[in-house]
Amino acid sequence: MSPHAMPHAEDFRAGQALGVDHRKLGMWLFIASEVMFFGGLIAAYLHYKYSLGFPEIELLNVVQVGVNTLILLSSSLTVVSALAALQAGRPGRMALFLVLTIVLGVAFLSGQAYEFASLYREGVTLTSGVFGSSFFTLTGFHGLHVAIGVVWAIVVLLGGLRGAYTAERSMGVEIFGLYWHFVDIVWIMLFTLIYLIP
Amino acid sequence: MMTATSAAGWRRYFGWNTDHKVIGVQYIVTSFVFFLLGGALAMVVRTELAAPGADVLDGATYNQTMTNHGTLMIFLWILPVVAGFGNYLIPLMIGARDMAFPRLNALSYWLIPPAGLLMLSSFFAGGAEAGWTAYVPLSIGGPPGQTLWALSVLLLGFSSILGAINFLTTVITMRAPGMSFWRLPLFVWGMLATAILSLTATPVLTAGLILVALDRMVGTHFFTVSSGGDPILWQNLFWFYSHPAVYIMILPAMGIVSEIFPVFARKPIFGYRMIAMSSMAIAVLGMTVWAHHMFTSGMDPRLRIPFMVSSMVIAVPTGIKIFSWLATTWYGKIRLTTPMLFALGFISMFLIGGLTGIFLATIPVDLHVHDTYFVVGHLHFVLFGGSVSAVYAGLYYWFPKITGRQYDERIGRAHFAINFIGTNLAYLPMFLAGLLGMPRRVADYDPSFTSLNLWATIGGFLLGISVLPFLYNALLSWARGPKAEANPWSSLTLEWQTSSPPPPQNFAVIPTVTHHPYAYGDTPGAEAVAAPATAGAGGSR
């Protein structure tokens, strides 16, 4: 660490900063930029959905994706439980919930892979037309975010096993949680806009 | 501890460094190199346009030249140079030791050189020739260089977003004790508004560029017209970012001149809160005006009116600023130093750019002059007469702080004179040519426009020449100029209350801020905003 960064970190610990943790604020701002990014992709999808009609929507398996949605939503619960366990001073329980989160995240991704494969068998691909392009790009970028979240969850889990987090030092887990919940909320938007609204 | 530059030396500027002052200089110097390259391309364009006929370049080469000129100037010069000022100044101005995320900050900078190389390498891959706006289907059908162009702008967008997160977090969480929002220097307010815009608008361009890149690299059909792809969608996504980008480029410039006027008029800034809030108003309104670039694109005519109105409303906060600056100089004890000259030049030329912007927001006028040289004149008065003048003003004003040396005032004034004459000579004839119907982005033109273009070319070359005294002055003074005092201009903002250049940790002790930063004139002896942290870092008084 460069010499000037040391007292810098001390100022933070001295609590000079409005009571807002800079890491948490940074994450919120990052999420704000992500909202605009998905906003751009969603705008492109909706623009084409309403101008072209997208008959391929008939091919989507709402039930299978609905189950997948439930899987992802329950992973938010496990993330909340992991943080609560840590703050209650039970790091072992936190590790358990993080493992559950990782399992649920991988399950969601597997479900998405199954869905993509089914659509490819029906001839709907990334390059088959505007629907394929915008559907796979939008849901694929969400899937990428889930995958990044799973990797992050593994990193947090390993840190937890090493004892990097305690009830007082839980910010790392909390910030991971912010990201994870955001990715979940994006999926609620996508599921509604793509699968539920005709 | 107080000698910052000598020990670590110049080498630290060439490697990974998390000191915001090093990163600030890295940003400023790197972007200046791209400014020189972009300027060289402009000279090529003006040479081609000096006489009618496609005599120097063929059409495709001309398009590549003007595309790279525009993109370099916007994405690799003005955006990063103002980020450089932000990096260097914000922690000093708010009394912090560094940015909130120093390593992220270094990453934001280090994305820029590879992005710049990617952009320039497009010349060797068939070129990018769709203009800086990269309208589809031009940008989809173009040569492979267009893919490099898109990836380069994508990277620069990431850099901007990361920078914005850092600026906002720093200003919100790292202010020194007593540094309330209403005591923030106006440059910091300008950067705050800029960061909000970068954070919210850039990701939409990222999304759009990803669609273009996928179309080009993977074969998706977002913009394949035969499959139902819609070119207007790109225009919406592009301008949703790129109109706010104009404010991203001008709000920090306005912040810079807001620092300079009170110092060199020795008067408190007029309308501090109005200037701060008008920056915020521009940031918010700036998000609602993008479609005024698309009046001729076949949009629903009913949508034109709201976009015309919102675009014109931006003139109100902008006018507030201009009148506040003029009122600041009113009866002031004006010192016509180089920074002050550039700041005054900024007002006069930005005013021309701003007023012609109102012409362009007016639907019937826009339908007539859309895609003519009138637009080219307008945007160059805003971005060159405006942003670049302010950047020069800032470079001179903070030169002693950044380098610890004083520049040569006479060469600085000569630079201003050549730059001012060159700007007006280059861009004023463009308004006339545009009104007479000369289209932009074409290598050839009707012979009736010859004399107007010749004047513009002479002006353009004057601008090219004007860089020489600046470079001479900056390089020579940085190496061998007389040592600068901590506070040579008797300024009151915090960055002047530490040594020149500041020590690595900025302040020996974090200062406690006790009042407003612009109490010039009305306070006898003009006290500094904060009790000097230590005798050593306390500056000249």
C-alpha cells in the first residue's frame, strides 16, 4: 500500500464520513449504473417487442422459468440469513447459508442453460432474428451477473471460512448481499416483462 | 515529507500508482497527447477543406480522419482531462487525503491508454468511418476498424463510470470536518453534477455499444433493417448518453472558471448557491433533451415540442451562471493573468456556442440547418471555445500547484491571443457556411463556399500553432521555471493551503473548515477557509 493510503484508511475508521460507509455507498452507486445499463437493454427489448410483435414468445416455457424464478428468489433469503447469522455471531451458520446460496445460484444458471438449449432446438438462436438477439442478450447479461454473483459468493465463503468476517466486521458480506439482491430484482423485472406480460 | 516530486521522481507517472495527484497528472498528460493527435487529424481535415474538390484525401480516408478526430477529442481528450482535474483537485479541495477508492481510481486511468491504442489501431483495420455518432447501419456495415472503435469507446465508458462512482463517494463521505455541502468549492459542485450524469447516462451508451459490437462480431440482428432492426433505436441510445456528455464536458469547465473569477476579480463569487444549484439543474434537465438531435430522423412530430422546450429551458441555469460570473467581475480588482484571460475567453465564446444551441433546439431552424456546418460551428464553440478554453484556464491556474513551478506569463498571454483569434477565425465562418447550406462530413464542397472554408482553415492552423507556445511554456517551466509559492494567487480554497506541489498525504493534519471558500475582498486580508493545518503546509501567509 502506498504511504498516503495509510492515514486515509484511518480517517475512515475514525468515522469522519457522515455515517455512510464508503464501500456501501460505492456499491449503491454501482448498482445505480447497472440499473441504467439494464434499462438500455430492456428498452431495446421492449421497443422491438411492441414494434415487431415477437411471435416467438409462444415458445417460452413459463412454468419452467417460473420454477427457476422461485429458485433465484429463495437465494435472496439465504443471503439475508447468512448475513443475519454472521451478525448474530454464528459464522458456521453463515457458511452454511452461503453454500445454499451458491447451490441455488448454480441451479438457476442450470435452469437457464436448459431453457436456452430448448430454444436453440426450436431454432430460436442469438442470430435467428431480432427476438433471438434481444432475448438472449438481455437474459444472457442477467445470467452473466448471476454467474459473477456465484463467484463472489464463493470468494465470500472462503473468506468466511478463513475467519475474515465477524459480527462487527460484516461489511464485506453485506455488500455482496446488496449485489445479489439487485441481481434478483432485475430478474423479477425481466420475468415480468418477458414472460408474464403479453 | 514536503518534497513530493523530487524523491519518487517522474518515474511514478509511468506505473501503477494510487496517489490521486499522480493519477490526475497521468489523466491530464495522457489526454493532452490525444488532444495533439486529434488536433493533427483536424489539421488534415482542414487541409482537405481548404479548397473544393477531394484533392488531398479520398472520401473514405476523409471519413476516417474526421471520425477519429471527433472521437479522440471527445472521448480521449475532454472527458479524461476533466476527470484528471477532478482527480487532482477534489481530495485537495475537500480536505481529504485521497479518493475514496484509490485502486479503483488507478484502474479507471489505466483503462484509457489501451482504449486509445485500440481506437488508433482502427486505422490499420480498415478504419472507423461512421463519425463519432456511429449511426447504424453505417457503423454495422463498415470495415473491421469500426469494431475496434466500438470496443474502445466501451472501455472508455467503463473508465468514466468507475470514475463517477469514485468522485461521488469521495465528495459525499470524505469531506474534512466543517466542509459542509454549502462550503464546497464550485468546481467540486460541477464535478458532483458531472459524476451524476456520467453514472446514469454512460451505462446506456454501454448497452448500445454492446448491441453494435454483438451485431458486428456475433451476427445478431439488433440493427439489421431487413430483419426488422431499427436504426432509430441506436440514435435514442446514443444520444441518451451523448447529449448529457456535452454537459459532462462543460459542467467541470464551468466549475473551473467559477474558481478563477473570484480569485482574479478579488471579489466573493456572485450567487454561490445559484451556480451550484444550476449545475444540478443542468444535470437533471440534461437527461431530458436527447431527442433534439433527432428532429429530422422521422420521430413522431408531437414528441418534438417537449424536447424543444426542455432543451431551451437549459438556457436558464446556463444564463444564471453567465450572469453570476459577470456580476463577480463587476467592480472587481481584475488581474488579467493568463487563467483570467482564458476564463473571460470562455464566457465570450461559450456564449456564442450556447446561443446557437438555442437556434438548434428550435424545430424549424433545426430542420433547415441539421447536418450542416452550422452544427459544426455550434459544437466547436461549445467544446473548443468553451471546454478547451476552461481547461487551458485551469491548466495555467493550477500549474504552480501541480508542478511547484511558475509558468511564463508573457508566453501564456501570447498563447491566449493566438488561441482566441484562431478559435473565432476557425468556427465563425462555419455558421455562415451552414446557413448557406454546406453539409458537414463531406470531403468536397461547392466552390461558392471556398473563401469561408479558407478562413476556417487559416483559423484551424492558428489553433494548431497556438499549441506550440503552450507546450514550450509548460515543458520548460515544469523543468526549469522559478519555484512557485504555496499560494501564488492568494486563493482561499483548500488546495492552496498546502505546499506546491502538495505532499503525498496532502495535509500534515486534516484541516478544519470554518467558512465559505470565496470570502475575497470583503474580509480584510482575505483569510483562508481553514486554519492552516501546520506552519509548513500553511502557505504564504
